[in-house]
Amino acid sequence: MASSTTMPMLSGSGPVPFTDVDDDTVPKRPAKEEFGGLVAALPRKQQGAMELRLYQGFWLSEHWVAGTVVFQRRFSRAGTTYPKCGTTWFKALAFAAMTRAYPHPQHEHPLLRLNPHDCVPFLDDIFADGQEAKLEALPSPRLMNTHMPYTLLPESVTGMGGIAGCKVVYICRDPKDKVVSMWHFLRRRWQPDLSFAELFEHVCDGSVVVGPIWDHVLSYWHASVARPDRVLFLKYEDLLNDACGNVRRLAGFMGRPFSAAEEHAGAVEGVVELCSFERMKRLEANRKGSLYHAVPRDAFFRKGVAGDWVNYMTPEMAARLDEIVREKFRGTGLVAA
Ligand code: PAP
């Protein structure tokens, strides 16, 4: 399994879509200007156009490292996910579940005009670009996302050391499907010539972005076992199998359980339908233009199924990755998908 995380902050009039309050007037001060020396001293690996640095046990994109240092040192409150494990879907579900009392009828819901990444900010890029002041404009409760492992999150998020902290939701996915999804994604923007075999080797030796995957997953798994009231651990495959049940669970965890009247009115099904792969993939906001650093929006909506790995991996590759993960998870109580 691999993963992704989001944190709701409760009380107040939010959440509102991030791009609706982001008027682009916040001056940029890239985190690298402040912590470039620290980043330059870290072990480095080049993978196509992507430069990775080993920071506190994880291979982070060079672009994110200085931002992570700022996040750790200066952030007061946030949420989290592993790349290609359902971040986009999860952002949509969490946002829709929290905004179901939106004053407009469903056909005007922000998710019909905005990509989920426009609604829930991605902290790693915001901190890397030195634009954290933008987050202050968001009314509570705020939903935010990061790809950082639990062990790299600041106390303002984890709530260690007597600080209030945030609620954290993590999504993991069968690592075999995650690798396939990541391969397609990397080829769309960073590494057009990347072979599947090459990426597979990086995954197995742990040197993939925000890897090792198993350490990332386990960081959240352990946190969810120790503090189930603060950390909710979900699986992409479970969301596919029972979207309604997991949306109920999510809403309850975020402090906005569905009332009997809402249940009766089909509010849970409404959230699931609004965020369905078929529906989201068709929307203009998810088909045209780009996000983050020139990533085409449609790259976030490929197939949306479990088990696609059989079309890319030999049985030997699958058995090898399964065995690595089984070994890493042994004795933790976590069972691989
Ligand atoms: P990110 O970490 O770069 O934001 P992320 O959203 O986690 O990416 O992963 C994208 C995967 O979620 C894609 O999987 P695939 O490559 O195996 O197809 C994408 O199709 C899937 N996905 C996106 N939206 C949905 C959705 N509404 N329902 C189900 N799966 C979805």
C-alpha cells in the first residue's frame, strides 16, 4: 500500500475553495533562498528531470525539501497523502463532505467548476514557493494536503508536545497500482522516456519520490494505531468497494457526521456521485490547462481502478514487490492490499 493525507481544522465558516481566496497578491519568497545551503548538503539522486534529496530518511523532490523545513519550523496547523494513491479523489470527497451544506444547490458546487487541487491546497508546493501567508486567508475549518510522511510533520500538525494539532486522514493504495499510476504520471511531465522497469527498481530500492513507500505508509499506520482519534487510515481499494461507507466514516471523523435527515435525503450518495471518476474526468476544470509546475490537469484522471498492475508487471515483479512489502509490514498489524 502507498498513500496520501488531508487535515481538517474545525470551527468557523470553511472550508472554501483555496483558489477562491488566493488572489495571487502574496509575495513569493522561495524557501530555498533561506535553506538552500541545508538542501545542497543532502545526499542527491537524479531521476530524469526530477532531482531527489534524502531528508530525514525519505527521498523528497529537491523542490520540496526547503519548503518542508519551513513547514516543520513555522507551520501552525495542517493535513497529508502519498502521491498517486487517490489524493485527488480524496480531496474531492473530503471537500464535498465538509461543504455539503453549501448555500448553493449541487449544480453550483465548487467541484463543478474547480479541480479538487484548486479547492484543497497542497502544502509542499506552497511552502517551497514561500507562499504560506496565503493559507491565513482560508477560513476554518481548513482542509489541506501534503505528501510528507508522518515523521516529518511539525508538532503543530501532529499535536505532540501539548499543542492542539490537526486531524489527519491518510490514504494508502496497493503499491503495485501506485507504481503503475506514478509511471504514467511521471511520463506525462518529468520523464517522458522513463521505462517501467527503471521506475520499478527505484521503488524496490526505496529511492522513489517520498520513498521508501513502506516507511511512508508505516509512519501513518503507527500513528493511526496510537491515536485513532487524530489519525484516520484509509485504503483506496476500500473507497472503491464502499465509497458511501467510507464517506460516512470520513465525515464522522472530521466532526460533521451525516444526520438522519441527510441520510434520508441521500446526501452521502450525493457526495459520492459528485466526486465519481466518470463525472470528474468529464469536467472542463479537470480536462483543460495545468496545475502546479505545468502538470496537465487530465493527468490526475487516468483509469481510477484497482488491479491495473496486471497489465504492466510480470508475475515475478509483482511477487517481488509483494514480498518486500509483506516483510516490511510483518508484525505491524497492517496487511498489504
Ligand atoms: P497525486 O498524488 O499526484 O495528486 P493522485 O490523485 O493520488 O495523484 O493519484 C491519481 C490516481 O487517482 C489515478 O490513478 P490511476 O493512474 O491508477 O488511474 C487517478 O485515475 C485516480 N483518481 C483520480 N480521481 C479519481 C476518482 N474520482 N475516483 C477514483 N480514482 C480517481
